[in-house]
Amino acid sequence: MEKMMPNYKLIYGDIIKKKYPHKKLQCHTILNKEQLSVLDVIKLNDIIFDSTHKEAGIFNQMLRSYDQSAILEILDYQKANKLNNTQLALEFKLSRNSISKWKKIFVA
């Protein structure tokens, strides 16, 4: 059974068009990709909602969930950029404990 994924290009394209047209140029290269990765979606989210939603950041973080491919992509990003768990946690606004847990499950 194939898992249905949201069409992030359409969703973010509509958000930019309706609420943040001044950020269209910043998001142009990401939205022109054929398929968006998890890192692309996180990047788009950071560009669009940069400082306007900082106060809600902790609440939003509690609602995030990651599938296996997203986790592996984040761990690959860590390896490619030679980041430790703390640096990766800051980069993606994650808990260091989550990263440690993911490493135990997927890397060990």
C-alpha cells in the first residue's frame, strides 16, 4: 500500500502567493525542484515563517513528526556536514535526545 504524501510544492506555493509574495524569490529555487525532500520542506518553512512565528516555535516543534526517510536524511546531513548532535539539534530545532535515539535505532 503506497503512502500518500502531501503536495508540499502546491501548499507552500499557495502560502507564498497569498500571504508572503515578497518571499517568492527566496523560495524560487527550492520550489522549482521536481520533488521536495524533507530538508527542503524544513528550509521553506524557515524562510517563510522566519521571525513572524518565533513565539510559537516551541509549540510547533512539539507537533512535528518524522518518518524513517526524513530521519535518515537528517542523519546523512549531520554526517556530510560533520556536525555533532548539539549542532544538528540547533540546526533543525530538534531535541538532542531525539537525535541520540534515532542514531541508536537507525545507525547502530
